[in-house]
Amino acid sequence: MASVANESRQEEHNMQEHHGAGRYVAIWLILSVLTVVTVLTGRMHLPSFGLLLALVIASVKGTLVALYFMHLSEHRGANRLVFGVSIFFVVLLISFVLMDFGTRFRLANPPGSQYSDLQAVDIGANKAEGRFGGNTHEKQDHEKHE
């Protein structure tokens, strides 16, 4: 209990120190630049690493907000431990998602998506489209010949 009271006094002392607005302006500028980078790369449609880039930028922006605007960089003890563990789990979960996506069988992706090797089939007057964009016209021809 004494360590909690000591930590509270230390935090109160840190909050009374004035760090100036320069640090906050610099962090705000970094967040603004990262937002512009996110918008620009989102319009580029990068199929191979666009998802990874967006997740990394979002994680960096969230970390900067938590560290500087929520003053977690000034905290000690349990707060720092909780923040570190949560960053570890964010990286772990993102890596699991990217490993699953990167090792997925290419044909498991919907036809016509940017990650699929197949192209969507146009629906014409004589063609019918299957559930996942496949042409059922071939199936009908095959059934007629049998």
C-alpha cells in the first residue's frame, strides 16, 4: 500500500512539472504526418503489404497517443508493465492475422478480389454466375452432353 501512495505522490510531482507545449506540438505534427501517409497509401491499393503498413501506422499512432497525451511515458511501475504487455499482445495478434493471411491458399480468397488469382466472370445474356462468381454455364453444358 505504501508503494501505491509513493507512486501517487511521484505522479503528482510529475504532473506539476511543466514540460512546455513543444513536445505536444511535435507529437501532434508526427500524428498528422502519419495520418497523411495512411490516407495516401490507402489510395495506392498496395496488394502485397498495404494491410501490414496500415496496421503498423495505426499501432505507432496509438502508442504515441498513449505515451504522450495520456502521460504513460512519465508513469512507473504497474502502469508501465500493463502498457508493455498490451503492446506485446497487439503485436502478437497482428502477427497471427498476417501469418494466417499470408499463408492462406490463394483460391480460398473470393474471385475478383485483389488477393485472388482468378478474375470475376462477367454476367452475359447466356451466362449465369455461381455463388462465388464462377461461371455455371460450363456446368449446364457438361450436364447436357451427359
